[in-house]
Amino acid sequence: MPKIYSYILSFITLITLSTCSSVLSVQSPLPVTAQEVAIAPPASEVPLPKVDYIFLPPAPELGKTEYARKDITEDFSLREKADIAVPDPKLLANDNSLVIDLALITEEDYAFPLPGAKVISPYAGRRRHHSGVDLKTCANDTIVAAFDGIVRMAKPYAAYGNVVVIRHYNGLETVYSHNSKNLVKVGERVKAGDPVGLTGRTGRATTEHLHFEVRINGQHFDPNKVFDLEKRKLHTTCLVATKTGRNIAVKAVDILPHQRAGEYQYSYVGIPVSDKNKKINL
């Protein structure tokens, strides 16, 4: 009997020790190191966000060289709309000289005023009173604007007959007269080569032709300083206009020394900025 009791006591002791060990393992878990933690891969592939790929545009083409634009008056007075020989209030308001570099004007920025025409009467003429050149083709031929600009005058005017005057952004003004019909109005902006009138014999004229003038600040000068009238091409020289009292003296000169050195820019009026204090010897 005592042996049975001994077996029972031993069994109870084993059960007790086993229960205590389980309780201790639940209450005091062993520390888990970072290396023992494994991150499970996602159940499926995570889609990447949509991205609109932006491609840089191609490098822009270099623009054409713009010829020097002057600060001109575009809001015309009643006198500017009614008279041919009128100075521009802005053009030489602060300077005594004006440089117009014809070499900067590209082929698409000018047009011969009467394509295919020949000169039938030169500037000055035999009696030295001819203020322009007479160009002849045929009656009602199309007259075109020589340069970009704005129409300052368009009306019948004494011996000129029907006349159109255009003020250009390069500092020049051009006159087209004896027209059978004017095709533009005051204030209209035109591009080089745009039709402005038809040849006729209105005013003091004995045959249908175009009387063509070039002026700076109201003063006319020889159009042959601007155009090669035989070849109907623009010259590549510089025009230097200088105030002499109330008159304007215009000379055509070769490229100036500072232009040979490289790039240069004009101020809006007068001499280039870098040469404002230099005297031009002609």
C-alpha cells in the first residue's frame, strides 16, 4: 500500500511541475531579435503609379535678324494726315543724327515699289526740282509698299494727284503718287510687298506712271541712295541723316568701323548706344 501511494505522489508532482512550466512560458516570452523577424512578401504585385513622360521640346530655330526699329509716331495729327512734308515728332526729337543700316534689312523685309519698272525721270532732273523718281510700266499696274509701316496719308493732294504716304519702322517714309486708285487708308498697317495703289496719271502727269519718293523726317532725298534703281535691289550701305538747321542732310556711307567689330545694336533713335558720344566722320 505504501508503494501505491508513492507512485500516486510522484504522478501528482510531475503534473504540477508540467503545469507550472507552461504558465511560466506564457507569462515570460523570450525576447525576439530583429534578425528573427521575417517580412512576408505581398500576396500580389503592387502596380507602379502611372507617369506621363515629359520630353523637352527641340531647341528653337534662331530667328531672323531684325533690322533696327526706330521709335516713330503712329498716332497722327491732322497735319500729318493732310501734308506730305511733315516731320515725325519722335524720330529726331532727342538726337541730331540718325543711322539706318540697310544691310540689316532682309529680302523679305523690303520690296521694289513697282516690280519690273524702269526709270523714266531721275531724282532732281534737268531743272533739279524733281523730288523723287518716275517709274514706268503700264496703266493700272500694282504699286506695293517698300517696307513694313503704317499709312500716314492717303488722299488727292495737289499736283501729286492720288497719293499714299507710308511711315516705316526703320525711320524712312515713302511716297507713291499719280495713282489711278489708292488701295489703303490712313492708319492701316502694311507689310513690305502689300498692294497700296494702282499706277495712273492723276495730278500733274502726262503719262501713267509712279512718282516715288523717299523721305526722312519730312525731307526728301535721292531714292537711289536706298535702292539700286536699275537692278531694283536694296543697297547694303548705311544712311546717315544729320540735322542742318531745319533741313536734313542724308549721306550713304560704307559699313561703319564699329560694325566690322562684331555684333552691335542701335538705340531707338540716333547713333548706336555704344557710340552715343562718338563723332561720325564722313
